Amino acid sequence: MTLNKICNHWTAGTDKPCSKDLESYHYLIDKNGKIYKGKYTPEDNINCNDGHYAKHCGNGNTNCIGISLCGMFNFSELKKQTKYPITQKQVETLCALNAYL
């Protein structure tokens, strides 16, 4: 088995990763485009039967790299706003990281 997919997310948290985020994703991107490495390596998701992997995608974690943008906490569906919106810099870094991986 090999890594063969990337799943992009947002954390629904603030603009910096918290400890739960670092356990759940392989890479996180803050509002300024800084990349943080998660607790688990992408290779840890080749075998998800041992419980030692990033749990970012329900039953879709096997062979999957998880990348998340930090933000969107308390998003208001009615007002279409949050104190922690996704930034252009985050999206640019996300695209570059996906291309690199």
C-alpha cells in the first residue's frame, strides 16, 4: 500500500492549530501561511489498523494525507462570517503544499 490521496479540510477552530488539530492532521496551515507538522507522519496512515495515525477523514484515512487550514471557528451561516476566516495566503500555501506532496 502507498499514500494515494490528499484530503483538504478546515479545522473549524481559530487561526492557529491546537493540540487536537495536531493529532488529527498531518499538516496545518495558519492564517499567515505557516505550515505546522502534525503528530503523525503521512506514512502512519498507510496502516490505520494500529491506532497510530491521523484521524482526519472518518473511514477514509487509509493511504490519505490530511491537510487542514486553521480557521472558521463559530462561522455564522446566517451572516456568512467568522472571526477566523480562511485567508488568501492559506489557500495559496495549501495549493503549493498539495502540488509538492
